[in-house]
Amino acid sequence: MQRRRPTIIDVARKAGVSKSTAGRALSGASNITDEARERVLEAARAVGYERNDLAVGMRSGRTGLLGLVIPDITNPFWAEVARGAQDRAAENGTSLLVFSSDWDHGREASHLRALRQARVDGAIINPVADSFDDLDRFGLPFVLIGSSAERFPANSSVGSDIAQAVRLGMDHLVSKGHHAPALILGPKSRIARARFLRTFHEHCVERDIDPAALPMEDGEYTVEGGRTAMMRLLERDRVGHLAVFAANDLMALGAMVAVREAGLRCPEDVSILGFDGIPAGAFSWPGLTTVAKPGREIGVRAVDCLFDEIAGRPEHGRVFMPCRLIERGSLADLSLDQPRRAASSGRG
Amino acid sequence: MQRRRPTIIDVARKAGVSKSTAGRALSGASNITDEARERVLEAARAVGYERNDLAVGMRSGRTGLLGLVIPDITNPFWAEVARGAQDRAAENGTSLLVFSSDWDHGREASHLRALRQARVDGAIINPVADSFDDLDRFGLPFVLIGSSAERFPANSSVGSDIAQAVRLGMDHLVSKGHHAPALILGPKSRIARARFLRTFHEHCVERDIDPAALPMEDGEYTVEGGRTAMMRLLERDRVGHLAVFAANDLMALGAMVAVREAGLRCPEDVSILGFDGIPAGAFSWPGLTTVAKPGREIGVRAVDCLFDEIAGRPEHGRVFMPCRLIERGSLADLSLDQPRRAASSGRG
DNA sequence: TGAGTTCGTGGGAACGTTACCACGGAGATT
DNA sequence: AATCTCCGTGGTAACGTTCCCACGAACTCA
């Protein structure tokens, strides 16, 4: 149907030079006269030449293709990461092959194989927890993103600074008079959970709080997971105002739903702090106060790191991006009502 | 660093056959003895052979790569589409190159060029409104998605059935006693707006309502756009309960914010109906009642259509996917309070 | 039994580009 | 003036696969 696409040979013929010279002009090499370059470029324009990336990849080993393997493009946080990576890749003339692993080992393995067969120059991967083997024999340059990167200290990685994020959240809670928040955490299998908990413990110790005395519930990283976790939390005995730090915005929103269903009000009866910074948190009522990860920036930096990795200068090592607090309405300010409550709660 | 990847020649040598025979075994051709195939497959496994898709694409013209150009992967609706397309592509052993155009003509053109240079087998495109030219000279098989597909009746396309969706929404409004809803629409430049309005007018005529008498406001397809549009709507004179049909969920959520800011309640004072079915609508309070587009299915069907298009059998033509109503809490039920109010409003 | 047919196999070309090497001319150096 | 160096150029090989054609063996049918 569509006629043959013009090749570099057609361009060379039209310009009256050899294909070597045409190739030099087209690839921006230096050892060529301005006059010849101009003639080749003009000829290329005239015949409508577009370089065949396949052939380039074949010969030079560089395809201009990058892989991105994330849990789910449908998750707003990962979509942000993908967008950042996409934009940065485009700036450098490379394209992104995007895959969703659904935290499934098999899917991940098959995606990695597809990336290898496509001869991508490298990949950005949020690894499924226990997939060290697959990653190990991936055989191409890669950069890890997300908190599970911690498992692979030898590789370049970009993630949010969970320690700083938890600190930020805790400081804010304390500044609003919530000295002993309850926790809603993700599944035990996820590394991010351990990271979160560790920093949380450190800060409790610094403030003379017994972490073991604080209520804590698990759930899937979903709205429903957060809702049921909050229900369990509300069934417990408690005194006064309840503050909750959720490990993920979706769970926080689910917790908010549970509060409403229990006939309580947020933030009057229960304060909720989220973690992620997804847009949906801005539409809820009250708006979700949350610690926002810089999803887009993570994507951008990951691509930068990957380019370094591909170029054989993996100088970045592990990059941690700072999070920031977004204050909306889901946290009550108790510091005004009860100026001195201190660390006495959680023991009655 | 990493040693040379084994080629089909290595496999052939190991199996003691020619590369032609090895190629036949590996590509699943029929004219080969079971014994030879078995030996080749075994050899391939032994040396860890993985086919070079680049070389295949080079020679056969099929790369196993598909392009997806959407406005923004960060938009939940488009993320769903991307996910559907991604999964279907993976089922067929192809990979997806994902691009975001931001409704920008230049970006779109550059993405299309990148797809051509990558020699993708075809592309799924949500075209920027006025980009007929670029699309026309794209030169590869493609399938359009979204409502702007209407502009290109000659090409295969997959979109939601806006006529059915508007009908669904209007019927629901009427069944709840809202006979003369206000409208919040997208920018005038977008084709989806015209499509929406046309069906809306038809239904007004069928019900003896004068569409011109109904309040109508424009805005960007964003939360902020919906919020300001709603503010303008609330400044108008009105009698009794106000019902609003927004052309997009984000706008509907913005409208909800505006209602709250005006000291009014949803759904007691104002009813809101959305359009899209994004997850965020489930977390708002009240939950957003909306007409949901089948984003994921649209992605799946688009890939199916694209395969047909590539195979040279464009029999699908234009596919319209049905939408469904998701009832949550943003619509008041007036049909109980005022059994017979009919089409008298909007004229007082 | 001889000719025609089928089938599995192997060799070579081709896809479009870049890497490499050799060549010739112009300018610099002795 | 002769040699050396540098630079622009052109030819050729190579990347890894599939396509095409030719070859020989086995098998069928007259």
C-alpha cells in the first residue's frame, strides 16, 4: 500500500555523495564540510527521509528505547512517575516502553524478557519484592525506583526519602498536638512497610513514646484496605481524639470513608494524614493532608540516572528525593485546645 | 561488560544444523521434522538464546511495537485506556510505546515522527483537534480513540458512545425528578463538546424542553475549570434545587468543591452528575454519581482494531462502546418530594 | 523402473545503518 | 622542494534475522 520509505542511499544519490558522507551529515558528525552537510540535509528534506531506528539499533547497538516496569500505570502515583520519565526520555530523543507488573513475579519476568528482546538501551524498574534473580540476570543497564530499591544496594536507584517523609509527617502531627498517632500500614511483605516503621520507631524513641503502645493495623494499599483497617481501629478502646498516619493516600481516603460510615467526623473526631500526594486527595472532603512524594521528579531523575548507567558512569548510586507536606483539612489542630498534653496518651 | 548475546547462528551450530533450519524451528514454521525442531529448541535453551526483535523487524518489517498517543497518562481515564491497550498488546506478544501529547499539536507531531522512526507496526491515537494533516501523512496503520475520532470517518476508531451516555445520564436525572439540568461543558474547541450538546438537544426536544433556556457554563476539563464554572452557575438567579450535568468527572468534582465553598450542600441543595467514571469520584463526599466510560475496554478494543488494520482488514470501522451509570450520592431524589413537577422549570 | 512430486535442508542475499579502513589532496614543516 | 600530517571522502564489512531459491532424498504414480 504505502510505497517504499526513502533510505540513506536515496538521500546520498540525490545529494551526489556517498552514503558514508550522507550518514555523517545525518548523524551530525564533525568531519564533513559545511557545504556537503548542507547539500545532504537539503536532499533528505526533499525526499522526506526519516532515519530507520531499527537499522541504527542493529548496527550501533543503541536503539533509543527505554523500558519502564511499574506495578500499575492506573495508580496515580505511578502514572506521575511514568509521565516524568516519558518527558525526560523525549527530551533526549528516546522513547519509553511501558509495562505494568501488578506486583506479579511472572508478569515482571515476562516484561523483562520483552525488554531484552526489544534490545532496549536500559530499563527503569520497580521490582517485585522477591525477584532478585530475574533482576540479576536481566543483563542490561537498569535503575531501580521505589522503596524496594533498598534491597539492591549495589545498583543505582531513585526513590523518595521515606525517612525524611516520615519525619515530616510526624513533626506535623506533633505540631498539631497529635503526639501518639495510630498507624495504618501496608502488607507485611512489602519492604516500604519496614522502612516506614523503622523511621517511625526512631522518632518515637526520640520523643519518649513507646511505639508498641500505639495502635497499628494492616491492609492492602487500596481504598478498601484502608477502610477495613480504620474500622478495626475504631473498634478499639480509645480516649479523646484519634489521629491516624496512613502509609498511602488510597488507604487514607478509605479510612476517611470508614470514619464517615461510623458516624464520626473528620477532622473533628478523627485526624487523618496520608502519604503519596495523589490528586484525588484534593477532592475529598475534608481535603486530605498528606506527605507528597515527588512522583514526576522521581521519573525524571530515574531517566537521568539510567543515561549515566548506560554511558558506563554509574556515579549516582542511590538517590533519595525529598517529600513535602501538603496541608489540607483532614488534621485537627489540637495544639490550641490543649496546650500541654505531651506524651501521656496511649497508656491509659 | 556483558558478553555477546547468543545469536541464531550459535544455536544452529550447537544443534548441528544450518541457520535456516534453526530459524524455522524458532519461528514455529511447519516444514521441519520434529526431531530437528526438538534439537534446535534444546540448543536454544542451552545457550540462552533470545530472539533479536530488531533484526526481525529489520528483515520482516514487523517490529512487534505499537504506539499509543494520548493526551496525558496522568489523567485517570487515559491511564485506564493505556492499561487496557497494554494488557491486550502483551497477550499478543507486542509492546507499547506510550506518549502524552498534552493536546499540543507540536508534541503530537513529534511523537508521530518518533513512532515512524521506531518503525512501529501501527498506532492508537487520540488526535489533537486540528491535526488532520499530521495524521494524514502518518503513513502507518492507525486506530483513533476518543470522541474526536468523529472527524475522521474514513478511519477505524474506537470510542465511547456519547449519545448513549448522554441519554443514560439524562434519563437518570429525569427519573430522579431533575427535568431541566444545567450543563457544565468543556472548551468550545473540543469536538466532544459538540457531540455532547447535540445529543443533549435531541433529548430536550423529545421532552418538550427548550434547551436555550437551560443554564450552561464552559471551562477547562479540570477541577479548577469545573469549580469556576459552578461558581458562575451559582451566581445566576434560580428557583429551587439545582441539578448539574458536568461533561467530565474532574469538572464535576470541582463543581462539588464550589458548592461547598458557597455554603451549600450536595446533594441537598445541588445535585451533580459526572461523566468519565474516574476512581476519584468514589472517594469524594458525597460519592460522585456519574456516567462511566469503559476506558479499559476501549484500550483493549483499540488494540484489536489495530491488529485488523495492520493485517489489512479494516472491517471494524467505527466502534462505540456503551457507557454505564454509577450511582453514588451526589444526586438528590426529587421524584418522591414533588411527584408532578414536569417540564415547567427554567421559565419562571 | 523411470519420471514427476513433495518435503526437509542449506546457502546466499537482503533489510538500512554505522564502523572501519584506505585513499588522495591541501596545508604545514623541515 | 620533499615529506609529513590532517582532513574529508568513498568503499566495504558487519549487525541478526527472514526470504528466496536450489538441491537431494524419499516417495508416488504410471
